[in-house]
Amino acid sequence: MKKLEGKVAIITGGAQGIGEATAIKFINEGATVAIWDISEDKGKALAEKLDPSGQACVFSQVNTTDLEAVEKAAKQVFDQFGKIDILINNAGITRDATMKKITIEQWDQVIDVNLKGVFFCTKAVAPYMVEAGYGRIVNASSVVGIQGNFGQTNYVATKAGVIGMTKVWSREFGRKGITVNAIAPGFISTEMMNTIPDKILDVFKGKSPLNRLGEVEEVANAYCFLASDEASFITGTVLSVDGGVSV
């Protein structure tokens, strides 16, 4: 039996990168997937590619920083599929700058998407899980949320905050049959990495005992495990998917 057979999952930031790989993985493992992303073209194209019938994979253009929009999108998923089993809070952005140079706009943008967006999506979706007595919530943190990183005050603040929220929610929702966990990816080979010079990439690779970047599919595998019933007794934890960078 497939790991997510019969489950209904929402994946935020699901139109590209790690989110796209996660949508593909979940579909292959038997889930029905709702992709939420602000990129309409990419989201529609991916949903069409994964399921032309629109029965197992749907796309909604959702700004996760807009609570009203998130609540509306969650209701649409529930109305269409009758339940919401899994929420993958994957959407995130970076606006890197040192403390000396960072602007208030850069701070607010990252806080809004990476922290407030996770809060909004969970607040909108959790009631459906509570009513059903079952749910899996997995939040995207980062290795830098654990150990910090130069020039990423805003990003690190959000990823450390996500870890804190994960632990709180695991306590609040555990008695309702809902597990809440986080993943902490390290340096992953995404489209963003294509703009980085090779010598910088070599530095990133050298930080890992495995001496390479991670692949998006490897992060998707971690999401899938924590979203599955194989992880039914795991909650409040942070799973590092970083090739040993944090060792």
C-alpha cells in the first residue's frame, strides 16, 4: 500500500522547487494534493501535468499572508474532497542582508511569508483536522534556524520561530490526534542555486560530510515520512535534512 493512500494534502509553495518535488512525491504515494502558490502559471502547469483530470491534484493561487484568502482556500479543499489530512507549510522567501543594511521592508516581507504565513495556514486548516480527530502538519524550518547564518537576521528569525511554533502546536494538538513536526533542510540544489558561482557552491558542499548538496526529492521524502502513518508517534520534533551540516 502506498504511504499516503487516501489522504488529502495541502502543500504551500508547491509550484516549484522543494514544493514541486513534494507534490510529485505525494501524488506517487497515493495522496490527493492541493497545491497553493502565488505563481499561477507554474501552479496550473504542474497540476495539469500531475493530473489532467483534476481529480487527484488541484491548484489554487493563494497568498499565505492573507488570512481571508487562506481560509477561503482551505474551505474549498474541504468542500471538494471532504477532509484535509495533511498540511505542508513549505512556502518561504529570502531577502538577505546584514544587520547594518537590512531594510524594514526586507524584514517585514520575510516575517510575513515565513512566519505569519505558517501561522495563518495552520490556523485555517487545523479546525478541520480537530473535527476529524486526525492530522499531520509539517513545517519548513532550516538548518540556519538552528545554528544561525551571516546576513540572514530576518530569515533565521522566522525559521527559529517556526521551530518554536511547532513545539507549541504539538502540545496543543496532540490530544486531538494531530502530529506537528518540522524539517530543517540544509543546502539544497534548487533553481536559486543556479545563480551562485561554482566556488561558492563548493564551499556549501564542503560543509557537509557527504560533500554534496541535497536534492529536492530528498527533502520531499522527509515531508512524506512525517506526513505518513509511519510517523504516528513522532511529534514536536525537528528532522534535519542537511547532509550532516549541523553535526
